[in-house]
Amino acid sequence: MNSLNFEGKGLAFFKIHFVNVILSILSLSILYPWAKVREIKYLCSNSSLAEQPFTFTGTTEKFFKGYIKTLIIFLCVGLLCIAGGFLAAFYKSSILSTLIFTMTLILCMAIACFFYPIILHGSLNYRFNNTLWGNVRPTYTGKLGELVPIYFTGLVLTTLTAGIYSAWYQVKLAKYLLPNFHFGSLKFDFSGEAKTLFFILLKGFLLTLITFGIYGIWFTKELYEYFVNNIVVKKDDQEFQLHSDANTLEVFEMMVGNFLLVFLTLGIGASWAYIRYYKFIINHCVIPVDFNFSSISETVEDEKAKEPAQKWLDKWNPVLIA
């Protein structure tokens, strides 16, 4: 039996998700933080490790403060796009119109791309640092000054190489994020190689195209296995790797079942589809049966987290959450 388990139910999640969507729409997304915290608490309480459920202690107030900052930034980006569009329309009979439109689009995309890793950083801090497993608290100790350059470099090189660099970018990101995740006395790492991922992506793209999407089932299975099987867990001098026990039939049932749930119900079944996907991801990520969970001690202070901020991004630290 897998020690990592999720037992959420589609109907229970639907009751939460449906109300959350309605309230978010009616409030023009102002109540989104309250809705999101409810969802996170449900998912955490139905996830367990060694039969011990997780608990989420995050407050709506903290999420709201980070979300409002995020909302204001993207509203400003939206207003900038609109202003650029009006200005371009004013010079519509001139080549200046195309130049203004292009520059506005590039600027808006650059601002959005700059703030995405900052939002990711804030969201990871909020979710991990407010989750408990008994007395053990998962933590994220990454630095903005390190994450933003990795994200930007990866985005630029992926764009310039028409997606070829994507494999190297994803592996580099995984090799940065995982070592900055801690689960009490447990530490993590990623052992995957970019070359292996590149051939998985290349084969998956070509065969999925040739088979009109049918190979997508095997492609999804390969990607899931690649990322799960390369997660390394360390404790003192000991280490082990997680592994996937998902088979092709289970991937087929999850993917096709979720598509039908969403398509045939005109989106109403999205809550059931999400729970099925979440259950698949967690329940097929297997921990070695001989691992001693009682050996996991409470949160260990990380030296990196205590280091004073050196880079301006870490000093600024706007705490954006989404």
C-alpha cells in the first residue's frame, strides 16, 4: 500500500468549487483568496502520508494581501495594453501605429514575465510554510534573486530556440526548486537529465501528431514517470528515489474520463475531473515501503533561509500570491 494517499471526493469538491466560482465572479475576483484558501484546505485535509493527514493553517487575510498586489499589477498591465491600443489607433494611417502596438505588446509581455516567478515564489512560500503534517512543517527556502534569472534565461532561450531549450529549462528549474523544498528533516533533489527529457518531448510531440493525439496517453505516462522517478529524498546520509506505479490503462482512464466529464457536462464536471487528476498524481507517486516515517523530525532550521538578503529582489520581496 502506498504511504502517500489522496481520498478527496468529486461531489464534496464540487460543492466548494461551485460556490467559489460564483462568489469570485460576482465579486469581480475580490473574494478569490477566500475561495482559494477553502480549496487548499480541502485538498490538504484529504491528503495523507503514512495515514497522517495534512493540515493547512494559512489565513485568508495573508492570501488577500498578496493577491491584491498581484491583481493591481496585472490591472496596470491591462491598462497599459489598452492605452497602447488607443495610441496606435490614433496613428493608424502611419507606420508609427505598428511600432507603438508592437512596443506596447513587448513591454506588457515583459512585465508579465518578470512578475510570474515572483508570484510563483510568493505562492510557494504561502502554501508550503502554512502546511503541517503532525508537527512537521514543509518549507520553501528559495530566493527571488536566484529564481527570476533562471526563469528569464529559460524563457528567452526557449523562445529563441523555438522550444528546443524547454527540456533544459524544465530540468534546471526542477534542480533549483526541489533542493529548496524541505519536509522537516527531509531534503529533496532532482536527478533527471535534460537530454533524456528532450528525447521524451521530441518523441512525444512527433508521435502524438502522427497518431492524431492517441500517443498522448503514452506521452503523459512517460512524462509523469520521468519527473516522479527522478525525485530524490535525502535524510542525513541516506537517500532514496520516488517511483511511479501508473500503468497505461490507468493513464487512459484518467485522461479520457476527465475529457468526457468536462466535455459532456459543459464544464460542470470539471470538479470531478480535477479530483481524479489530483488523486492520480498523488496516489501513483510511491514511497519505498521500508521507509521509517517516525524518523522524520520537526522542521530543521536551514542556514540558507537565515542568510541576509544580498540581491535587490530579495530585499524588495513584494510577496505576490495567486
